[in-house]
Amino acid sequence: MSLKLEIEARSCNTRAGYIEIENKKIKIPNILWYSSKRIKPPEFSEVKLGEEIGLGGSFFYPEECKFCIPPSLSYPYFFGEDFPRFLAENDFFSFVSKNSCQKEEKIYVMANSKEAYSNPRDFVDYLAEIRGKIGYKVLYAPAIANPLNLPILSYCGIDLFDSVDLIFKSRKKIYFTSESEFNLDELKEYPCSCAYCKNGIENFEDLLFHNYEVMKNELIKVREYIANGNLREYVESKIHFSTHLASIIRIMDIEKYSYQEKRYPINGKKIIASLYSFYRPDILRFRERICNIYRKPQSAKILLLLPCSSKKPYSKSKSHKKFIELISSFKNRNVIHEVIVTSPLAIVPRELEYTYPSAHYDISTIGHWDKEEIDIIKKCFEKFIFKNNYEVIINHLSPPISSILEIDAINTCIDHPVSPSSLKNLSNALKICENFEYVSKERRDYENVFSMLYFQFSNPEKFMEKCVVRGNFPHYKLYYEGKQIASFVPERGLFSLTIEGGKKMGKNYWVEIEDFYPKGSIFACGVVDADEKIRVGDEVIVFHENEVRAVGVAKMNSEEMVESSSGEAVKVRHHIQP
């Protein structure tokens, strides 16, 4: 029998798609609904956790459900004497723990999941270690999922769950909603309109099937949030109801950045930031790249600090249009470098305002700055200034944030950044730009592109040699020897390469494939190796040996490309002919 995993959408650390076994497709994430003579599964069950079917038997019951799994797999820590033999004879399942990983199969059962889940740090450490062993294969965590934690467990990278915890909790008269759990006997009204609540919950079965409905709805929500690319926002909204779940996410963010970062796509939907967003991997990755990789335009001698705006990109806002109009009134305006100070990104140079997540976030602004926000901005700003030297700093931030940063600068904002008096002060301060050596538009455009490419590709020095930049920001195009090699795509926030651009870039963000000529997509089965820097959404160059065969967009990170035997690895944009 054959098993194939196909991914249709990704969000954060997780994915949605399906497992195909013997031409039967099972969606992931999914719930295995426990089934026995005493406890019936819900009618909407797609996958059942069936009664023991005997060793070596088929786990398919086409006349009853799409997919059935022996319940012994739910309890790998209660190993029966037949369990190891079952695994030895089973083509698709293997248990995995911190200390053991029996064989490289397609679906792994998380041993001791319930015990590990009882402690947030143990659970996060355990999960990260298990993922380190099994990579991107399907992971099933038995007996821990319920409507409250399902989004968080999925976010962490678990693909399959079951209804066992619901049965236990229903026996204890626990009534679930999407946000909380109640003692059934203490409820004055049912906050639900399912058939069981409408008719009145009279017994265990009524309560269980209500909880099944809530669980089903939560699963559908999780799939939709994954498809829409905003599972993280939903997770942050859920963890306010549980310190246990909040601890899991905070530990994931603070202690497991490397585990998460390589799984997080480099582009996505709009981020609605909260106090739990400060260390989410895509936001922290942006700050890390600004502080450690980015280089400012070389001719920019004056640093102008500007406030953020609710409208993104910033230059589309009314306030920034006024700033840009004022700056453009100076002949030597190209010596000025606009940098936006914001939370939770900290520092956003103007030329990066279209990159993700600069153009894709929103956060509540009430004039009060959280201590953690302040510390993040201060540390990032100090690193930025240390690495990028300026001769003059003009600070046009509002007084609350100015006083916090303690910047040695010319302060121009009196009350509000766009008030007449503040704009007049800014205009007077910017006159100093005329004292510097003149910087042409052509030179500054070239340096802007260099800085943008540095942020994207890390080391574009050779790539930029003898190149010409055409167009106005953000619609830059890059030419070499009369041929276009790259263009900036504002919708992606990245430069897209042509075949000639791929040749000039060389072995940077590279994917090595077998000896074939790709056209539409490159699948993982054809990938030999890949640059470890590659993340989902990155621009990549496809090689066979030393020949550039294609350029396109990564649909997997480098680890998954190399490890997987199925699924789209690269979406090809340009390719060469055989």
C-alpha cells in the first residue's frame, strides 16, 4: 500500500492538505473520532478511531468510514504485548518519543503525549525534539485535544488528534464552548444552538455529542485559518482564556525561535498584532534581519526618524505623504534616509516598507507604550545605529516615544508630527541636507536597490556589479548588459529574478535538482539538495550541477524539499529550454 502527503496551504508551523492512502484522501488537520460498541462516533466522522481490528488487518472500512485506526495507537504509553508486533507489521504507523524513533514511517504517534502536555515547557521541548527526529511527516498526538487547545496544538505542528479527551471530560460533565469549559450542572443557559442544546442535555450522550459539535466547528475554523494564512491571530485570541496555552505559545516564541522560524513563510496576510506578537517568528525574523543583515544606502548621511501610520505601506498615508512632500522640496533630498519607528517591528527603513511584514501589520495605538515594546525598540535602535553610521540624526517622533528612546538628535516634533509647528521645525532641520555632497537620484536608487537586495539575499555585492537601476520606487527594475535580471514586486515585497538574474546571482538561495528541465512546478521528489536559508515564499534559483534551469518561488523550506518525496517544492516562473 502507498501513502502520499499533499500540502495545499501553510500557516505558521502547520499545514493543511491531505493524506492519500490507497486512493482514499484524508484531510489534515483532522480528528480521529473514537468508536466502540458503547460510544458511537458522530455521523460527520471522516476518520474513526475504531475497535481493535487484529494484527496485520486492514484499517480501512469503506462501508463505514473513510479511515479507521486501532485504538491501541492512542495509548502508546500503555504498550500491550502485541503492540510492538502491530507496529512491525504496519506499513504506515510508528510511535516516536524523546528517546526512541523506531523506524522512518509516514505517520508518527506521539508517545506519552498526555503526560508531556500537562507541563507547557515539557510539551514544547518534547514536541520540538520529536519534530527534529521525524521532520515534516504526519504527527498524531493522542488523547489531548479539545475545542480549547485544538488551534494551539495545530499551530505547534500536530496534524492528527482524537476525541478521547472529549469523552473523558464529558464523563465529568464538562460542557465545552470554543472559548471555555463549564460544569454542566452550573449552567443556567446553554450558549449554543446545536440540536442537543436546543432539546436540552439530559445525559452523557447528549453532552458528548454537543462537545463533538464544538470540536468539529473548531476543526473547520482551524482549517480555514490555515488556508487564509492567519492561524496565529486566532491562536493569540484563544490563549487569553488559558494560562496553560499562553505559556505554550510564549515558550515556543522565546525558546524555540529556530524551530519555528524555518517553518514560517516569509510572506503572508495582514498581522493583527497583540502583546503576544512581539516575539512571533516572522516579526522577530524581520527585526533580526534589520539588525544583523540589512545595510543602509551608503550615501545616506542624515537619519530621519518618523512615526508609523495606520495605513500601510506608510507612504500611502496622509501623514507620510506630507513628510515625503516636505522632503522632496529639498534639492539634496537623497542624502536623507527615512526610517520609521514602530511596534512590533521596531525599525523599518523607507525602502523596505513594502516587505513582509512591514506592509502587512496593524496594532492598537493609544499613545501608551508597553515596557516590552520600549525595550525591543531601544535594543533594535541601538544595534541599528551602531551598524549604520549617520552624521546627523533628526528625530520627528512624538514626545512620548522620543523621551523613551533618549536619542542624541535634533528633535523637531512639538506636539503632533503633522501639526504646522512640528512640520515647520522639521523643514528647518532638514535644511542641513544642502550642506552635504550632492547625491543624485540615480545613485540613491542604486543604493536603495542594494539595501533591499541585502535584506532579501544577504550578500548581493557580486550580483549588483555593473548593473543599472531603472524606474521609481517601489517599481525598480535591474538591468545587466542591457538585459533585465530582476524587478521588485510590491505585492510580494521581494525582487523576482529572470533566468539571466539567476545566472548572475549564482549559488545563493539555490535548489539542486535531478537532470530534467522543469516547466510549471518542481516537486520534492526531483530535489537533490537546497540552500539551508530557503523559506516558503523565497525567491530561488534552480540548478542542475552548474547550469541554471529555472527561477521561481519556494513552496517548501529547504529541509522539507530535501526530505519529502511528494508535494510542490518550487513554483517555476522562468525556465530554460532543453
